[in-house]
Amino acid sequence: NAGVMQNPRHLVRRRGQEARLRCSPMKGHSHVYWYRQLPEEGLKFMVYLQKENIIDESGMPKERFSAEFPKEGPSILRIQQVVRGDSAAYFCASSPPGPGHLNTEAFFGQGTRLTVV
Amino acid sequence: DAKTTQPTSMDCAEGRAANLPCNHSTISGNEYVYWYRQIHSQGPQYIIHGLKNNETNEMASLIITEDRKSSTLILPHATLRDTAVYYCIATKAAGNKLTFGGGTRVLVKP
């Protein structure tokens, strides 16, 4: 059973370009979470999605950032018109559907390191 | 999520037990205590979690005080590969939106 797969592992974008980060959850997992880790800082929650639904996007910047988790295919975190401050490691996590979400743990991918030049 | 407080850093001798404390004095009845670790810029790794009772798995043991205001993660025989930042998180059962604090930077020394 493969773990959470993120690609690309490293992404370089020029200011103003778009960045697309992909996350394939573990098999059987229907919950996906995105976190951002700025250099030398802790992980910050961004968004929580289930298939075709955004459950909690309280950590998403109001502009330029969007996320989706379609019925088929990976979850995508999209950053439009990237700026230098977007340079960070972006981690995706997935968890299985527990009974009422009780007592479950999240499994993290190895992250995508975005560098904006 | 309830606020958690952890020491900023600690050293541990290889082969000895590492005891990592965490305070969560405002934890509510439906919040679990989770522990994750992050080994040098890798993705966080789940270690263990519990609600009231002590828990043990192949990685670690979790001791939760009776009043649930604090807990201790125990790595029974620390190895150099256990060098990481360890995060204690108190979170409600609904979903896994995790609030990572500063964690404890553990350095296992030979």
C-alpha cells in the first residue's frame, strides 16, 4: 500500500507564474489536508477536503490560492501569480473515514518544495 | 484545539529512554492527544495518540495523567534516527485539522 504521494518533489517558478501541486492520498483515504511550512517555521494548516467538497479552508490565503479534490484523480493545490513569499514546503496528508471522524490519524507525504525566483 | 506547551529542545543519549513532556491544561473532554514527529524537512510522521488511557505501540508509549492536563511520550530506546522535532497536539475528534506548535527538538547523541 503506497503512502501519500506528492509531486513534484521540487518545483521552481518565476514570479507571476502558476504553481500546481498534486497529492494522491493513500488507498481508501477520502480526506485530504494541505499544510504549508515556511523556512524555519512550523507547519500551518491550509485546507481540508473530502471528495469534491471543501470542508475547512480557514487557513487558505484569501487570494491566489485554491484547492480541489475531484471525484477522480489527485488533489490539487493551485497557486496563481506566485510571489517570493510563497516559497515553502507544502505537505499533503490523508486520513481514512473513521466513524464520525473519530480516532483517526493522518499520514503525510514527503512534500513539494516550491521555490519562487 | 487546546494549546499545548512543550520544551523547546532536549538531548538524549542513544540507547536510553527519551521522555518528552507536554502540557495541555485546557484540553476538553473530546480532544485527543496526538504525537507526530518531523525528521529533518521530511513529512511529519504519526507516532501515537490517546484519549484517556495510556497507549503503547511499536514506536512509543503515551502516558496521560488522570486529569488529562499533561502527557509524556516515551521512546523506550532512542536511536540516532529518532533525532527529530516532536509535536504534541490536542485535537477534537472531528477530522484531522492539526495545529502544530513549535514542538520539541530532540537530539539523540551517541
